[in-house]
Amino acid sequence: DTAVSQTPKYLVTQMGNDKSIKCEQNLGHDTMYWYKQDSKKFLKIMFSYNNKELIINETVPNRFSPKSPDKAHLNLHINSLELGDSAVYFCASSFRDRGTDTQYFGPGTRLTVL
Amino acid sequence: KNEVEQSPQNLTAQEGEFITINCSYSVGISALHWLQQHPGGGIVSLFMLSSGKKKHGRLIATINIQEKHSSLHITASHPRDSAVYICAVRSNFGNEKLTFGTGTRLTIIP
């Protein structure tokens, strides 16, 4: 029944590794987002896809690559992980094209890079 | 200086008190969101507003577009209202991204 789900919930890995976080929404939304919440709890947009097209791409290192195979999924792949990538990553979705734009958030993925 | 500023950063109150959290922004916006982040980390959208006032249960959100200011009020506060409340604005130009405030940590003491 979960509206926006993310896997895994926790991810602990070594510096230099490559990892992926997956997000799925079953709300029929047309837009999905990735946010990063740092240790000071500050949320910042990373990427947004609308109908599988990238519409927001903030100043994020090239090591981060989002992929949207369909409107219900938005995955985040991170290459060559660095200590500074440790954070909580939230996926969200909304009906952007309907103008309501209320966003529904996933539970977050806590990434720890050692 | 952040585009979105919240005050206070931390707020502790007794159960039953009327709570006000403020949000000021410096850019033109098409909408403002109030979010709640529970102690466990989950984020819930409370309100999205572009003008006037909205009410949901004990929560009331107001916005003054001319003054670039919004307030979130909680009436008859309860310990379960303890959370971080985050204001976010959607700019009305460019890629329309959401920009977030730094949050207000609210603690309601029984």
C-alpha cells in the first residue's frame, strides 16, 4: 500500500564504491524528485523527472546519475562514493502537470560512506 | 543568506499552547509548502498555498504574498506535534524547483 517506497532504507559502504538507490511510486504521479538531506537536516533538490524527462538538474557532481525507466520509477546511481555523500536521500512524487504539486515523500535512504 | 528563512529555529512549549512558526522568502514564488518531518525521519506535506489561508484540523497556514511571509499555526498543541516543520517555496521562474528553509524544531512538553 506504500505510496512512495525507497530501497534500501539503510546503506553503508566504503569510499570509492558504486551504489544505487531505487524509488517507486504507485500514486500515478507524473513527476518524481530526488532530495538530499545533509547532517544539518537541510533539504536540497538534486533532480526531478516529469514524464520520464529530466527537468531539474541542480549542481550535483557527475558521479550522481538519475534514471527513470518509467513514470513510476526513479533510481539514483552514485559512482565513486565519497565521505561527503553521506546523507539521507529522499525520493518524492507529485502531479506537477495538474498544478497542485503537493509532494509525497518516501521514507528516505540513509547512506553512510566509510 | 538563504532564500527561505524560518523562525524560530527551535521552539519548546507546553501542551495546549498556541504555536506560531514563521517563514520569510526573498524570491517570487508560485506556491509555498509547509512540511512536517517526524522524529523518525519521515516527511509529510501539510499544506500547499499560493494565497490566503488554509486550515486542516488544528493546523492553520497563512500567506501574505506582498510581504513574502507565511505562518504556520498550531492550536491546542500536543506532544505528538513535536517534529521539525519545514517551509519550502516554488519559484515562479526557471525550473520551478522547491527551495527549503532550514526548519523549525518544535518540542511540546506534556
